[in-house]
Amino acid sequence: MDQQEKQSFGKFIWQARRKKGLSQRELATKVGVDSTYLSKLENDHVEPSEKVIRSLAEHLSLNAEELIYLAGRMTQHDSEALEELVKANYKEMPALFRRVRESPGIDSLVKARDEQITKLQKENAELKAKLEKLQKQLTLFNPYIIYSKEEIESRADEILQNIKYLHNNHINVPINVERICDYLDLSIDIVDILPDEYGLIAAKILPLERKILINSGMPEMLGAFTDSTIAHEIGHWVLHINKEDVAILSEDINVNSNEQKKDISFFCRSVNIPINKSEAVEWQAQYFANCLLMPRYVLQKLCNGRDLTKWSHLYVIKDELGVTISSLIHRLQNLGWIYIPKGSKKIFLGDRESESQQIKYWL
């Protein structure tokens, strides 16, 4: 219990889930809640009911009573005992409350609290100044490195190979992006992200917190689009964020200084928003996402025996992959397997024979 008391309820559940090897969706299904709710719970944005806590304890092999206390709640037995205590001593309760208010110890506690607040405010100002200085020295992001398609696909394949090894040389389709986030030690949170002067922000990364924030206000944030967005943010983490400087800066900032951590964020937008070189950055992240969600060896298997010039066949494949039809089309065209002339819906076959040799090591 001592170890639990040093961290929040949500963080403790997140660690216990990862230890069990469960994704957010898998645990949410077992507990009987929505995965969005579980995400908010793991990020301490909601307070769980006792029923949810006991279900979490059961499926994560945890002590239910200790978990209830960690969540700052009383068990039903505790509540009943407190109610009985108040009933039995109801005449003494007003006098007890009055003595607490009039106790000279209360003033000293208030004074100590104020002194602590002043101290924290001073430390906060010092940390902010230190952060500004460190930001001038460090480059957290490498957004303008030019990666080839082969390099990007290789980075995505490396992650899939490692996860495949950890799960007995097997990866399920659709690709589980939450499991990939767990492997990379990234957490996911669905929150409201306000637009800025350039428009809507689909998502962003807080590198010092190793957290991906997904905008709950995006109307498309459902199903395959959400998975694609998470994979897109993973692409930014892998390709564009300097991990060494993140580690250095994290060590120099107090663990509890969340405001300082949130000052450093990496915004992610649609590839259609032309902001200087961000088009190339977003294209790289999306290409990585497509490689991650649609590895060549998987596409090879799913496309085998199907007519890629027929939209009905493509829609079946996209459902099996759990991606959007636009993502599938872009991936197949980038691989050279199909070609769709601009302004047309007519699909022509490309050459897939050259791809077969490149995927043998997967099979």
C-alpha cells in the first residue's frame, strides 16, 4: 500500500494494466466500461464508482479494499459505520465541530499551508525560468529531417517486429495501436483541444509526459479515424522528437511540475494545412501511420485472391484492417499496387510482383 500511496489512482491502474499485458480496450471490455472512460480514469479525469473499482481489482488481480482507499473513497461498510457513529453521537457532533474550528492548532495549520503555497509559487517561478533557459539549449523536435519512404517504413517495421517477438511471433489484425503505445511507454488521453489561429488541432504530444492527447471535439473521432490519428502521433514520436533531450529536460524539471511539462507540446494538424514545412512533417507522420497499421506482409495476405480494381473488394480489405478507405487507397498507391488517375474513380492495377521478395522475412 505504501507504493500505491505515492502515485495517483489512475497511474496505478495504468501500470497494473500494462503489467497484465492488456490494452485499454481489452480491460474496458472486461470491466464493462467504455474505453474512452477508462482512458479518462487512467489520466485521473473521472472518479470511479465502487463497482468499477472492484471490477478493476478483480481483473487486475489487485486488493479491492486498498484500491478503494487509493481512489479516495470509503467502502459501503465504512460508510455504514460512519453513519452509525454519527447517529450514536449526534448530540456531541456540534460541540466537536465547534472545538475543531476554535482550536488554535487550526490557525497554525492555515499559516503552514500559506507558507507552503508561497514556497511552491517561488519554486514554480524558478522552474519556469529554468525551463525557458533549457529550451534555448535543447532541441526537442527534429521536424525538418527528411526521411525517405524506405526509412519511414523500416522504422515502423522495426516496432512491429519487436512487438511480434514479445507476443509469440504473432500480431493480430487490426493492429492494436494502444498496445504499441504501451510498448513505447506512451499514454493516451482524450481531451478538448481548443483551435488556434490556424484552425482545428486533431491531436498533440506532450513529450515530457510521454502523452498523446486526442481532440474529443473532432467530429471524425470515431473508430478507424481515431486509430489512424493515434498511429499518426506515434509517427511524430518516432520520427520527430529528440528522445535524448526529452530525457535530459525531464530530469531537470520536478516530477510534479505538470504546468511546466505542458508548456512543451508538439501540435499535430491535417496534412492539408500548409504551415511552412509542416506539410512534409505531417506527411511523414501519416506515411508512418499507414505503414504501421497496414504492414506489407499483412496487405500481401489480405490482397491475395482479391481484385484490387473493384471498390467492393477494397472495402472488405479496409474493414479487415480497421482503417479508413482513404488510408488504404493511399497505402496501395504508394506501394505501386494500384493507380487511380486524378479526378477518376477508375482503379488500375500496378505491379505487385516486386513487393513479394521484400516481405518474405515476415512470413
